[in-house]
Amino acid sequence: MNRAFNRKKDKSWMHTPEALAKHYIAYNAKLLGNTEVEAPKGTEVVKDAVRKLKFQRHIKKSEGQKIPKIELQISIYGVKILDPKTKDVQHNCQLHRISFCADDKTDKRIFTFICKDSESNKHLCYVFDSEKCAEEITLTIGQAFDLAYKKFLESGGKDVETRKQIGCLQKRIKELETENSDLKKQLQDLEEQLMIAHVPPAGSISVKPQSTDMFDMVPFSPATPLVPTQVSNGCPPPRPTTLPSNIGKDLFGAEPFDPFTCGAADFPPDIQSKLDEMQEGFKMGLTLEGTVFSLDPLDSRC
């Protein structure tokens, strides 16, 4: 197992340079997985990784789990590992981070490459299973590496540096998107907590505060009765100057007496009878010690 980009110069590659520089070459395979390795290259390094992942595959197979199918897109910019149905990118291995690629001579279905992870900076060995294209995929990755190296020499290294900066910016964008989603979730949780805190308990009566004018007084409305209210400064309002219309009896439950407004029919029966007797007595005249008093001004008996 050893084919680490050491192709002979006199041997032609499988694809045209335009196919890898302007587009990509796609292959279908199965991903056994990836595992961390101690060194960025070496035949023995990938052999250990292959044995480890093969053993894990047998365990998963005995548990009824299938090896996931993937799609490889190879270009001079890197190797993308996608879901064949949804086309979601599972891994994006940039070409300048791939340090070793090889196919297994003892197992024609197995090929692998080592890539340095952009987040953890650890070297990960990816192991794949392809029924017929293991060697071809390895050669295609080698051709993409050769074309990328030539382009690097022609541009004086500027192209690689630019792509490194783009990769860093893309990584930062993903971090900001994750942070933004976390902040949105926290904001939503706070809004839900505030809504719960403002909801009155069951059975309680919510009292709407009265609106006041610029002098902190309740505006007067003739349709509403004058009811003493507590203002914000802590002092009660002055007593109303007019009595409410519903006050019609005194302390003992009797109608209040007003001599200026009540008529003859307004007195109680016992008082009215006494007044009638007194009035009749004045009309008939009273005699005190022989002197006659009369209400008639024409009567001169004095």
C-alpha cells in the first residue's frame, strides 16, 4: 500500500487538466470512517488505521448497521465527501492539507488518505471502500495534487495563501452563524419567561390603572360618579362639594326636613293635625283674663 503522489513524469494522467481545474471528478464509494493518526504520512500509519476501521466495521455489521454510501468530488482545490442523495457536504478536505494518499495492494477495494483537520489541527486518516475504483480514485487525487502544485509555482504561492484566507473566513462565518443561532435561542427563552411572568394567576382580577393628566389628576367625566381615589403622591383627593344624588335619608333613616321646600302635605300626620288645631284656635280667637285677641284686623274689641 503506497501511492503517495509519486507518479512518474513520463506517464500520462487519467483526466484532462481542465476537468480537475474548472470542474471536478465524481466517484461513488463507501466511507468506513476516519481516525486520528500520529504521523502525517507513512505506509505503516495508514495500515494501522485501516485495520482499526475494518474491525469497527465488522462490529457495526454484526449489529445490523450498514456502511454509509458517499460521493467523492475531486478537484485541484480538494476532496469533498458528500451525501449522494442530499448533496450535503460532510467533509471538505482542502488539497494543501492532504499529506498522504494510498490504495491497499492486498485489498483492491480499500483506499485512504491523511488530511490535517482545520479545526483541531489533528491528522485524520480517512478510509474508503470502492468495489472497482480504489486505484483510479487514488490516481485522480494524485493528478489533482500535481496540477495544484504547478498552479502554485505559476502564481508564486499567492493562490494557496488566498485560499487559506478564504478557508479561515469560511470557518469564521460558520462560527458566527452558530453563535447567532445560540443568541436567538436565548432571546426566545427570555421572551417566553417574561410572558409567563406577566400572566396573572387563575382567579385573580386585573385592575387597570386610571389615566391621569399632566397634574397627576384623574380627568373629570360627567358620566362617571365622583369617587375618592388615591393619587400617586399618597394624599387623598378633596371631598366633593356636591352631595351624590343617592343620599336621601338622615342618620336615623328619616327624610331630612327642609322648611323652605316642604308643603302642608309634606308633614307627618300627627304634626299636621297639631298645626291644624293651632290654626283653627287662632282664627276663633283666644281669651286671656277678659281680653279678647282676634286675628281679624276689623275686630276692635280690645
